[in-house]
Amino acid sequence: MALDLLQIGVSGLRSSQKQLNVTGHNINNVNTPGYSRQLAEQKANDAVWLGGDYYGSGSYIDNVSRAYDRFAARELTLTTTQLHASNEKASQLAIMDDYISRNASKTVSNMNDYYDAVKSLADHPNDMGSRKAVIENAGLVASTLNSAHGNLTDMHREVSDQVAASVSRVNTLGQELAALNARVLESQGGEKNDLYDQQQQLINELAEYTNVTVLSDKENPAQTIMIGQGYTLVSGVEPSKLTIVPGEPDPSQSQVALEHGNSLKPLKAESMGGKIGALIEYRSDVIEKGMNEVGRMAIGFASEINTMQRQGLDLEGQPGQNLFTDVNSLSAQQQRVITEVGSTADIKVAIDDVKQLKADEYRLETEADPATGALTYSLFNSADELVTQAAGSGVAGQQIAVDGMVIEIGTPPVEGESVQIRPVRQGAGEISLNTNDPKAIAAQRVVTETETNTGNAHLEALPGATATGRYQVQLSAAGDSVSVTDANGNALTLTDSLGNSGTALAYPLQDGLFQLTDPSGSATLRLTRSGQANDSFVVELGAKPAEGDNSNLMAMQSLQTEKSMNGGRSSIIDLFEGLSTDVGIQKQNAEKMTQINQMDFDAATERVQSLSGVNLDEEAANLMKFQQAYMASSRIMSVAKETFDTLMRAI
């Protein structure tokens, strides 16, 4: 009997000692990040048969478990991803809001200074000092726009670098999680608890960068870690690797890809979440849209001023030339198209109507009919919405006019090839002065657009005209043909750039160009596409410079407030203010979302802490309880010894 009592005391002593060890471990890790309170699960030993009945035989520690709830842990992981995504977005938008506000103010101020200089010149059209002021202010506008484009490009590059750094950290976390999986498989008993805590800490850190899903089961303690929408980062003890790959077709549009064997699988940016998802979203939805908007402003400004210049005469009586670089130069048209590496496609994009021009990007896809081989072109915008479709004509130079631009297809892309079209992205980077000659400013107007015109077309005469006189250019009642009459009302013979000839030509014209011929000579005119039925224009060819004529300057200064953008709803200056407002609203929304996500994160953290956190008061009470149990078990052993000694003396 004394021997049984001794065994019970020993078992109690061992159980109490292990309880004290676990309690001490909890107390020591009260400030350890990610630590989960541990519990020693004590159970009674099997009863033994003795003297015709069953008697208890003490206790043992069956297992040391974690105070852990996987649903609470999952909630914390999700809220961690959401919080860091909104934090990153709000932080980046704060930088952009500050920059746009300062830059918009500077650009608007420089544009207003330019128009003020034009107004001063209108008072004294022949004054060289006033003309130099116009040139200098025009150059300042171009320089400011160049700077804006350069700064936004730098921001784009910096964000791409941040994405690359985040991807590198994700790879490191994947390797560490795989190594922990290996240790978990090798470990036994309570040792796994601390390893599981380390895993959860790494998972929570991983969740800062991207969406995380953890798969585990009782049969296999090694966890499978998935990121994004089902991309496996860690499978057992094998980590995968993320990498940065050049975008297609634009190499600067870098993408995150998962290395899968010898292949790379690009990951959808919208599925990433966390810091990486927020950075990629910010790059495309804020920086790139900002570059497009600033580019559209630059193109609108340069195009309208150049058009006014070409509709007038300079100080020496010559047809006005572009004040800024031509927005439709061959290089500019080619740079608006990005094709895949090795593509044979030859495509150009010209700007035809800035009023309809959008700060957007497009994707041109080609599909061939299996039976006939006929091509169909489909144009999608950045929201992946179909903008227009056109059947391939099979003729080089086929044109597709949409959203104020003209897409000219020389050599078509092959079936399945995707072509990216960015009509305005480089506008602010390319704008520059075309001339520094003050005499080149065209103060006298020789082209007049009828006030009743409903379209947005512009007419201009190209240099080299030999015809002289007053001519009226008229669109038909159906708006599908153009004709020209002289001052006496005689219809003139016209020839377009394709060689078609007659008193009326089909409208719109190829390249907008046509030639008129009369007894005094010939002249080449350009009429843009966006004219409407019955629109008419008057042009004075061979006009002589008139002293003090400021008619073109008056028309030019009206551009300051003219609603020449956004379908006639905004002036060019309005676009700057609109961009600043849009970024400011996005910043406010991101800050509000951060506050909401912070509350969700705090609630999830509190829930995890209430379940897994160490309570020092509770542990202190346990310490006393298990200490007393330890001492009581020692006393049981003493009683057993005394009983045994008594029995031995009685023999």
C-alpha cells in the first residue's frame, strides 16, 4: 500500500513540475510577439485493481497545447492584409496629392502667364519685346510639362522598385516557412507549439505583402501556404519563388510572376492584395493615369496653339508654323503604339480631335475568320470594355477613327497578337518649342471657322500655295463630302492624297489632305476629321500682312477659357484642377478606409489576444496552485515513506 501511495505521489510531483514548467514558460514569454499561451493537459492514470476494487493511480501530463483558434488567426491574417494595403495606398496617395497640388498650381500659373503674354501682344502685334515674352512663356509651359512627366516617370520607377523589394521579402518568408515546416515534421510533442507560433508570425508578416491562405490537416503538420488567388508559395518543405518579369508588350510595365518549373506564370495584380497589390494598383490607377492626363493636357495645349498658328500669317507674311513640336510627327505617332517583341505590325496613331481625346489606354486585338481568313480588329479600353470593332480591309493604311484619334494600320498584327495603344502617355514628355523666332508668331488670321459650325474640325493651309484669293470650304448636308468654291461661287476641282479627283471628295479625307486648283494656281489644305454636316470654313490664300492685325491673337487667347477638352466640358486648365481634385478625393477615401481597416485589425488582434495572450494574473494564480500541488505531492511521498518505515519496523 505504501508503494502505491509513493507512485501516486511521484506522478503528482511530475505532473505539478510540468505544470510549473509550462506556467513559467508562459510568464517568460508574456512580451514575446506572436506567442500563444500554452496549456499542460493533465489526465488521471488508469485505475488499478486492488483488494477487490479499483483504486486511482495518480495523474500524468498527456499533452502541451496552444491556446489557439484558427478562425481568429485567419481573421487577423485577413485584416493584416487589408490594413497594410490601405496604409500603403494612403501613404502613396499623400505623396502624389502633395506633388500634384504643387505642380498643378505651377503649370496653371505658367499657362496663364502665356495667355497674359498673348493678350499683351494683341495690343501691339508688331512689338518684338512682346513677341519674345510670348516665346519665353511658351517655353516655360513646355518645360513645366516636361518636368511633370519626368517626375511621374521617376515615381513609376520607384514604385516598381518597391514592388521588387517586397517580392524579395516574400521569397525570404517563403523559404523560412518551408524551413519551419521541415522542423515541425522532425519535432515532437510540445516542441511544435513554439514552431507553430513562429509560423504564424511569418504568415502574418507575409500577409502584409499579399493575400495569404493556409492549408493544413492533422495527417500532415507541414502547412501549405498560398498567396493571391490560389498561387502556391510553400508546399510542405518546398518553397516556390516569385520574380519580376518585364511587362508584355510594354517592358516598363513590370509584372510579378511565379516560377513554376522552367516556366513563369504572371500573377494577376488585382488578386495580390496587401502592399504588393496596393503598389501595383497605385502605379496603374494613379501614376499612369496621372501621366496620361498630363500628357493629354500637353497634347491639347500644343495642338490647339499649333492649329491657331497654322491658320494665320507671321510677321513676314508667311503661313504660320507650329509653335510647339507637332503632336502628329511620325515619331510621335509611332511611339503611341507598343507591340510585342518580334512583331511585324506597322501601326501609327494620330491625334485628330483633342475635344474627344481621352486620358486612357487601349488594347488592339486581331482575329481571323477560320473560313475566309478575313481580319477583325477589336479595340478595348483600360477597363476591358469594347470600344469599337472594324473589319480588316486588306489595304495598307486602313484607318480606324475613335475617341479623337486615328489608328492607321499598315502591316496588321498577326492573329492573337495584342497591341497596346497609348495615345497621350508621352505627350508631356515630348512637348517642346518648335521655334524661338519671335517673328514666327502668327498674329493675323487667314482661316475662319463659321460660328454656326457644330463639329470640331479645323482647316489649315500648308506652305507652298500658289493659288490666291478667298475660298469657302463646305461640308455637304449629309456631312459625307467636301467641296470648295472661289469668291465668285465657282466650284473648284479637288484632288485627295489617294488620287481621287472631282468637285466633291468623300469626307473624312485620308490624312485630311486635299489639293484645290484654279486659274491662279494650286494649294494643299488639311481638314481634320471631326466636322459635321453643313460646317464651312473660309481661307484667304496669298493674303498680305496687315499692319496691326491681331485677329489670330484674339482667337488664340480665347483658348484660355474655351471648353476644348472632355467633349466640350473642360478647358485645358480645368484638366489640371480636375486631376488635383481626383487625387485629393482618392487620398481622403484611402485615409477613411485605413481607419476602418485599423478598427477591424484592432478587433481581430484583441480577439486573438483574449484567446492566446498570456494573462500574468492568471499565470501567477496557476503558479501558486501548482506550487502547492507540488508540495502536496511531496508530502504524499513523505507519508508513503513513513508508512513503509512503520511497516518495516512491525515485521
